Amino acid sequence: MRRLLQRMRAVKDLLEAAEQEAVALGLDEPDAEHQLLAALDAPDGVGDGVGLAAGAGP
């Protein structure tokens, strides 16, 4: 249960960061590219998994 709550918090943080990215660019709503930018900037290494899933090497 604790792990699930941690993951839910991580998703919430990621979506909030994506919204901030969009607002910083003058947009009303975040798109996929804002979510990617937020994941790459995340301090918990979420962006690492995104890169690996896309086929990038370590």
C-alpha cells in the first residue's frame, strides 16, 4: 500500500510539473512534450526510465 501511495504521489508531482512547463511557455494545458520535460527534470530519476524505454542507452 505504501508503494502504491508513493507511485501515486510521483504521478501527481509529474503532472503538476508538466502543467508548470506548459504555463511557463504561455499555454493553458500541458501536452505530451511537457510531461516528457517534467520527467526529464524529475529529481527521482523518472526521466532515466523514459530514456531507456525509448531505446536510449545508459
